[in-house]
Amino acid sequence: MCGIVGYIGKRDVAPLLLEGLQRLEYRGYDSAGVAVCGKSGLKTVKAKGRVRELDAKLPKRFAGSVGIAHTRWATHGAPNDVNAHPHLDSEGKVAVVHNGIIDNASELRAKLTADGVEFASETDSEVLAHLVGRSEAETLEEKVRHALRSIEGTYGIAVLHADFPDRIVVARNGSPVVLGIGEKEMFVSSDVAALVSHTRQVVTLDDGEMATIKADDYRTYTTEGSRTSASPTTVEWEAESYDMGGHDTYMHKEISEQADAVDRVLRGRIDDRFSTVRLGGLNLDAREARAVRRVKILGCGTSYHAGLIGAGLIESLARVPADSEPASEFRYRNPVVDPDTLYIAVSQSGETYDVLAAVQELKRKGARVLGVVNVVGSAIARETDGGVYVHAGPEVCVVSTKCFTNTVVAFALLALHLGRTRDLSVADGKRIIEGLRRLPAQISEILEREDEIERLAHEYADARSMMFIGRVRGYPVALEASLKLKEISYIHAEAYPASELKHGPLALIEPAMPTVAVVPDDDLLEKNRAALEEIKARSGRILAVAHREQEKADHTIVVPRNEVELDPILMGIPLQLLAYHTALALGRDIDKPRNLAKSVTVE
Ligand code: M6R
């Protein structure tokens, strides 16, 4: 969703800001803008559409060495030039970029309008520019603080003022703000992706924190004005991890990286001596692990699906009742928060608002919440009491692939850990560890079959709708594969437990509605085969993902076997490629599917 970039130093700021915005394009946006403070004061340019359209609009003389920029995802008001950020106050001296939503914007707008302020845009964010501009405080920090006192809602903001050209003031409440510390230059962004090509030394602000950045200095403080001691940390991701690396799309790159990514999530964590794993950041000792009576996993979209597989792993390896629920629903049903339940928030970005809000609700009620998160230092990672990092590396494509796989592997590690503090035997612990170690090579084996999967994608790309089925462990695989297909190909797809077919969805089966069936060689094989018979009897086309050729299927993608508990990890991978090649065959914009954003930081 929206992205912020800012710079102060000696270099010409506009090209730096545009480069930063380009690095944030993956998050999804509909317009962009930039403000620069130069010798002749504040200048802004804004454009609907892509960053390249903003670039084309920049005048030749747009010099300055301090500036802020933004990519906007419309919430209040249409995506157009006027509603794009930065927003200015009436005198054109203050420029503000804002991520988040100001809940009391209409009220503030009405008050300011009654005082004679004329609004240029329909956005909630513009009120901030006017509030800062009208503040009579002496310093820019005080003016911003003054404005924030009137605001209810979430924000990550950067503020530039023509009368204070030596600084940018930023603040965070519910929307990320990261400072990038350079040599006699400073950067700010809502996402480290925009910073890593310049510096890997970053300071992540906490909610309720503000900062002033100058070319050679920064200082952090609370919105009340007391100093805080945020010190820089080093970002572990390299700038090159954000490049396409010779692939045509980020999605293809990220699918191809999965063997290495899985290797990374396992690295240094396996403890062969006790057939268990070491998870340093869990903050859960053996006694506490044994006291857990139930596990509740919360996530959205793909992370929710990874949580479903995770819950299955925890139940089977640790024999603790576990389930996964969409975080977006959780807090609205006034959940019973149980002190003996271990809550786990799952998120690739660590920023998803619905997940963060669920974590905050749980913490408020005294629950212990762990995180299974990819982005180190993200809001969810910081809010939770401990957790497991997924170590998938940056995921740029809007649709999640390698993070899904790594998240499930992280759950396998957690399940093994919980299991070995309880009743999982040494022999079973060893069996799972050996299975985990086989995964990277088996993933590579599946990826080598891409040509075959591409051919199949062409066979099925004419479908207007597709059914995905699986049983027990196979069902979340079907759910995730169906989400992948619909997100990037726009083919309608739905997933059902195979056992539910005859309770309704069988009515949909006909030659024009192919079925993708997840059919592992487990104790449910015969039952799955019966479902394939039912579909065949209705002239349905079937593509099976299985451990051996399925007679009733029109096509079978054969995947290598692992331990039954870990099979879902491998069975999902060919279906990512199926979605990818189907979308490619249909000419879709794979990395930026319509209407979707990478991080959903608003409700
Ligand atoms: O960053 P998160 O894992 O919290 O994101 C959750 C969902 O928004 C995300 O998984 C979404 O479903 C993706 N588009 C899936 O491909």
C-alpha cells in the first residue's frame, strides 16, 4: 500500500526520491508525488499512475537536497493528481506525506473549513498539512506534535517545511517509519526496500515515536517530547535481493528461490543430539511449552493458509489442539481469550493491519502471543512476545510464494519443538528432521519440471472457473492454490474439502469446470480416489497432484514423497507454477495483480 521516501543530505534529491519510490512500487499504488525544498522554497509535482509518469512530469529545474515523496493507494478520494501526496498547507510552506487513515478527518476538515481553510483535495491526509501550517509553535517538531494531538487514527508521516529546510520531521502510529543512517546524509522510508541500496543501518520507530532527521544527525523522541534511545540495527537483506536477478517477474524469481529459502529457515536450528530444534527467539521455556493447552493461529490470506497447515503440524507432532483463523475476523467476534492458549500471529510483511490489531487485542487481554514473521523488526515482530523468523528473504511480488513455503517450514520447526517437549519420541523427531533436510533437494526436483507444468497450464487456461480439492492436510494446499490462481489469473477458483463435494459443489462439475485434486499417498488415498471417480462420472476434467499417476485424472503432476506431515509443503509448489503459467498464458500483470497491494496496512 502507500509508501514514503525522504532524503536530506548534499545530493540532488529528486532522482534519489524517484529511485526510492520505484523500490516501493511492488507494494501497490495508484498515484505518486514528490516535494523538494530548494532555494526558491517548496516545489511539488504529483501524478496519477506510475512513478515513471511522475518522472516524466518533473520540470528540468527541480533542484534541492531535501525532499519527501509518496506512492498513494486511494482510501479517501479518487486516485488523481490532486489527491496524490504530498499535501500542502494554504501558504504552500508545509508538505506532508502520510500513510494510514485519519479517523476524525471529516470533523477536522469541517472545523478547518469553518475557519476559512480551503481544501485542495478530498483526502484525509490534507488536514495534517493545514494543522501543521496553522500551528503557532516555534519549532517544526512542536508544530507537528501540535497537529498530531488533534488526530485520531493511524499514521506514518514525513513533514517538510520551507522555513526549516535543514530537517525532516517524521512520526509513527500504526504505520511503519524507518530511518536510514548514511554518511552525512539521512533517509527515511516506510519500508527498508527503499533504503538498502544506500545504507543498511536503520532505526525503526515505535508507535508513538517521532524523529527529526538532519543531514548529519537524527534524534528520536516520543510524541510527548521525551527523548528515546533508538539505536541503529543492520538490515540483513542485501540490495540485490530486491532485483529481478534475470527472471522476467518477481513471482518467478521467488518461486525459483524456494530451495535456498528453505535451507535458510532450517540453518542453525536443528539439534541432532536431542532430535529437536533450537528456536532462539521463542521466549518459551520447556515448562511453559508443556503448559500450553491449545494453540490458536491468526493470519490473513496466504498466511492464514500457512497457519492451517501449521495447526495440522502442531496437532500431529505435539498433540496439542490447534486451529487457524482469519485474523481479520477474530477481534470482531469478541473472542474468549484463554490464558492456557498459545496465540500465534503469522505475517510475511509483519505489517498487516488486521493481524496487528488482533495481536493488540490479545495483548490487552493478557494473552501470550508469538509471531511467525518474515520481516525482521516489523510491527508484528515487535509487538509479539517472541517468535520464529521465516528467513525467506524479501518477497516483492504481491502474491506470496516462497514466504508461504518458508512459513510452513517454520511451523514444522515449532511443532517439532513443542512435540519434543511433550510426547514426540526421539525416533519421530529424527524422522521429521530427516524429512526437513530432504526438502530443498525435493523442491529443486519439482522446479525442474516447470516445462511440463507450463504445458498443463496452457491446457487449463481456457477454464472460466476451477475447483480445488484436498482432504485434511491436502485441504489447505487446495485453498492456497485456489487463492494463487484467482489472484494472478483472475480465473474464478474455489477450494473445498474433497469430502464436502457431494454436499453441494458436485453440482458445479461439468467439462468446463476442471478440478485440481491434491492426492497424497496417505491413509486417505482411497477416499480421495473415490472423489475423483465422482468427478469423472460427471465428465469433469481432473488435474491431480500426487505421489504417483492417478488413473482417474486426465493429468497427474507427480511430486516426491516426504514424511506425511511434511507432504503439504511439496504439494503446494507445482500449483504455484500452475497459477504462474496460467496467468502468463492469459497475459496478466503477474507481479502487480489488479486491485491488490503487497502489504495491507489499513483495515
Ligand atoms: O504480509 P501478510 O502475510 O500478513 O499478508 C497477508 C495477506 O494479505 C497476503 O498473504 C495475501 O493474501 C497475498 N496476496 C497472498 O498471495
